[in-house]
Amino acid sequence: APADGSQAPSGPLAGEELGALRLGPLGNLARGEGVETLFAWAGPSEQALHRPSVRCGAGGLLHAEFRHLRARSARAPIFVEQIYHGRGSFESPLPLVYLLDDDVNPSMRVTAFLLKHRAGGFMVALPNTHAVSGIVTGLSEDGADQPSGFTEAEVACETPRRRPVGSVSVLLVDVPWSGLDLFRRGSSLRSSSLQLISILSGGAVVRPILAAALAAADAWINQAMAEPELQESMGEYATAAEEAAEDEVDGEGENEGEEPEPNEELARLRAHILERAAQSHPPPTGVGRASGAHGRRGARHLFPAGAGTGLSGGDLEHLRAAAG
């Protein structure tokens, strides 16, 4: 075909040859009709991939590819309906940290999603498995003075690509600050060889949807405040929420006309957790990425700490002699 994209004057791509082809339902596409509608819901990369095939005709757009794009277009109204009814979300995912089964010699790491914080601790969502339940139960028994409350909850989840998978059973756990030694930053264990336990749905790794997880946390807080052993800790969540609401009201005059950031509380929670985690014990040797001892060395390490920085009289004489 010509470099400028015009119709070939002869050969298999000539107008006469194309006119004789029987393309069936793809005939309109070969003539360039309805192309914009077809690609309305396709991504830029898919448009760049398929648009030349549509222009050249000659069966360039395979039937399977057409069905893929048609299915993509069919999902669009469903996605819009989910957003309209509050089942979809453009919100950022929940902050992720890892829970270890032991702070000295761990054998597994568990994905933990941060939900809320209070004066004496924080709340996470964990996979609802037998192994994780054992860790949580042990954490509660070890901190007898500050027991960790936990409950099962059905929470709407999604894949990392934000495809909803429906409700999945998870554990909501209230962790006192004394249990922070078992938590690690997500980045510190990303390349770890420890066994990983994640929230699963149909064998696929999923994560709680932010709005659904926070709603489940609020429901548990309201219910658990009636239990004597959890009344104090759960009451702190309610107090923290009231203080956050008061701060928002106080700041309305200063930020009038600006949209509030929906994830500010979670951002503060993550920063607070990471700050306290940095002050706790570092990951065990061999876990996660290289420790500071094997990290990048600065210029200070090139010079002994006790070495002098001045020049002696003999050094100055040698320099003068070298300079002439």
C-alpha cells in the first residue's frame, strides 16, 4: 500500500478486489462505517492496534478481535450503572502492609489492609483463613492487658485491576500498638521468600473495596461498643471519627470551594503506621530487601571518622615544591 495511506491502485488491496470480497457483518467496517462507535470504548493502545486493520479491509480485523471489542463496549453501560448505584469506585485502594506470624523467625507474611486508627491502636482487614486466625488469636492472648478484638465480615472485593468479584469473607482485627512489632512495610517484604497469604476469590488474589471495607468496619464498631471488653477500644474509633469531623468543619472556611480529599484519613493512618513501624524492630536478617548495612554508601564512609581534615606544615612544603 502507498506510504501516504491512500487506496492502492492495483493488487489484492485495490478497490476492485476489495469490492468483490464477502466480509459479511464486517463489510461496514471495511468501508469505514461505524468505526468511531466501535472504538468509543477501546483504549488508545487498542485503537492504534486495530484501526489500520479496519482501514485496509481484506479481513484484517479478525472475528475474535471484533468480538473482544464488542464485549468491551457491552460492559461499558454495566460499569456506568455500577458507578451510579455506588457499586463501583474511582477511589484509591486501601493501604497495604504485611502481618508476620513471628517477629523474630517468621515463616509467613499476610496481606493486611489498613482501615482505621484510634488512640490505642488501629484496624486491619486480613484473609479469613485458619492460619491467619491462629496468628490473630495468639496476638490477642499475648496482649492480655490490651486484647485484640476481631470478627468475620463479608466485604465486597475487587481484583488489582478493579474488577468486582462480589463479597468475600475477611477478618476485621483491632490491633493495639503493642502488636505493631508483627507488621512490616509492604515494600520491605515485596521480594521476600516467606509464604504469602492473601485474600482470595475463586483462586484469584483480591482486595477489599475501600467504601465497602470502611462500611463493614463502622458496622462492627457500632456493634462491638456494646461488648464490655471492647467498649473502650471501640469507643476510641468513634472519638477519632468525631475529632476528624470537627477538624473538617473547622477547615471549611479556609478551604471553601475545595473538594475534600476522601482518602486523607487513610493517608494519615498509613503515615502513622509506617512511622511507628520504623521505630519498631527491623525485619529479620534475610527477609525482604537488603538492609542498611548492604545499602548505598555515602561519601562519609570513604573517610575514617577520626581522620584529621587539616594539612600539616610538611604537606604544605611538598605542595609548594610541586607547584614550583
